[in-house]
Amino acid sequence: STDCSPYQHWQSINVWYSARAVGQRGPVTRIASGCAAEEARKVAAEWLEIDPTGTFRAHFAPAGALRGGTYKYSNKPSGLYHWLTTARPPPFVDPSRGIVVLIDP
């Protein structure tokens, strides 16, 4: 779960390479919240260039807000919820058999 800052961008790429180095076989999805359309397009294009197989994924969620106002850390729970409920293809074929690990890059 990230924003679209350059700092979190390169951290997300390093997470993907680290996952591959230790033998992670499933997809790695970056949930980026609050990105402008042009930022999202650039990230998606770079992800496809890094991994043409599609196991390195990007999901773009709107900037999160909690009831009663904004709080900068609300992007993590709202981004995860957005991914779980709107991602195409869905994150799991059978949610009872899925595992999600949410880490900060």
C-alpha cells in the first residue's frame, strides 16, 4: 500500500525483486492510492516493462478518507478494501483459500 511518490515507487519495485529473489511464486500487487491519471499510466507501463508476465501488478485506488475527515494513514485500509472489492481480475477465485500479506515498502 503506497502513494505515488517517487520514494514509494522505487521501494515497491524493490519489494517485487525481493519477492522473486526468495522464490515467491504468486503475484505481487502494489496498491497505490491517490494517483493522478498520468501517474497511474506511467506506473502501469513501467510495471509491464519490468514484468511482462503480469505477476507484478498495480492497483490504483482513490485517496482514502475516514468518516469525519481525512487522515493520511487512511489510504492503507481504504486502498486494501478498494482492491479486495473492485480488482479485476478478482484477487482470489476462492477467498477461503487466499492469503494477503500487507507490507509497507
